[in-house]
Amino acid sequence: MINRREMNIVGLIGTGMVGASFAYALMQRGTANELVLIDADAARAEGEVMDLNHGLPFVQPMRIIAGGYADLTDADVIVICAGIGQRPGQTRLELLKTNAGIFRQIIPQITAVNQDAIIVIATNPVDILTYISAQIVGLNQARVLGSGTVLDTARLRYLLSQHYGIDSRSVHAYIVGENGDSELALWSLANIAGVRLPDFVGANGQGYDQAALHQIFDHTCNAAYEIIKRKKATYYAIGLGLLAIVEAIIRDTHTVMTVSSPLSGEYGVDGLAISMPAIVGRSGVEEVLDLPLSEAELKAFQASAQTLKERLSEL
């Protein structure tokens, strides 16, 4: 029998499609010994637990329960997917007021029972909700992070891999800034196996094509809208993205990821949470990397931050 203090315990608040996709991925990977599901609709959480538990004979043993905030006392990581979802034609920032109110109820209930867990936020608008949550948590803000542009970065890597005929895991490129319309690609640092894009020729003979890269960036930015138009919501890829973040925390891998975290002067930005490559490990965000951005990229990043500040001030 595993001692409870030696267990990796993950809490999940919000069992909609994103939360359920994350829970399903977590169960298959065997990252945690215990998963606690919480939802305002208790019956929904119970149903998800029943369905997941029926699949346990096919994966590694773990404990999956439906519970309440008191069950998060020993949780190492708490993932929040609660809130209303993005609807067709709706921007992420338009979700702000309703979801901010929801988070102002959720975070104090977490901190009342657990002041050590790393809190990972997936609900949109993720940057603003991450900052609000960090402010409520108080001193140790490094333990609050958002999924940020982790998924946008993955989309960019996938589309570049298709363009060059290369495994997406060999593509190194970042989307940073707001998780939304003002985000930007760091083209000056993008490379494949260490070779910058202007010098790379893919297995399919495809070389540098600025017009094609511009189109790839547009497809990256509009991917969520296109998916929502077709199937009403996005959940599989972000579920896997959340799994990657949680694994980096639980396994203390010190993985570089474009998560959203509160900045304190980095890149001339403070007073908000925004995405930039950061080292993620057991203590949450360990360090935001100091990257050599081009002058245009730095200005675009600061403009993206200003967009978020304006929305935050409206709230």
C-alpha cells in the first residue's frame, strides 16, 4: 500500500470536455496515483468518475474519485477547467467577467485547504484568470500558472512540421504573448534541429517561404475559431497540453513551456500574467527565460501585454 504522502495526487475542478479530456489522458499515462474530480454539477463529476474507473483494468492502477474541496488537502497539482466555454464568434477576452467571478469563488476554497499545491489554469481568458488567481493566492505566485500559449505553440510546431515534412517533435518554435488575438510567433528563434528556418530545407525539398510562414501563423491563430465552428469546442489537444504541464510538475522535469505566469519586469512587463517560455518543475514556474528577441518582437510582445492590461483594468 502506497503511503498517502508518497502519492502523486491531482485535483481537477471542472469536468466539461476539456477537464474530461485531461482526466482521460492522465489516466492513460499513469502520471498520478490519485485523481479527484470536482464539479458544480456533482452528478456530472460522478458520471465521469464511473466511466473512467471502468477503464482502469486497461491501464495502470490508480484511484479516481468524485469529491469536494476538502479532498484536495494533499493534492500536489490542481487543474482548473471550470467556467463557461468559448462560443462560436466569441473571443477569449469576452469570457472575462463571468469566469473571473467564478474564479473568485474557486481559488479561496482551494487555499483554505491546501496552500502548497501548484495550481494550473486552463479556463479562458487564461492570462487574466491566472493573474487574478495569483493575486488571491498571494506571496508564492510561482505556484500559479496558466496553460497560456502551450497549445498555440503546439499548433505552430505541427503546421511547420507539415510544411517541411519533418516530425513535429524536431520543430522548435514559440507562440508568446496573450493567449488570443494579439499573440505572436518568435520567428527569429524558430529552428528545426538547431537550423534556423531561413537556412533549412525539409525532407520534401521545401525551403524558406515567408508567405507560407505568414499563412501558417494565421492558421495557428485562427485554429480555435475554425475548430469551434465545426465541432463547437476544442478539448483533445488542450487536454494533452495540460497533461504535459502536470507531468513537468509532478516529475520535476524542468521542461521549457510557454505557460502563462505573472511577470515582474521581464521584457519590460509587470502587473499581469502572460506567456513566455519558462522552466516548469515541481515548484511551478521556476524561471521565465531571458530570450534575445528582435526589436520588432519585443514591441509586439509589449503591445500584447498592454492589450491584457487594458482588459484587466476594465474588470
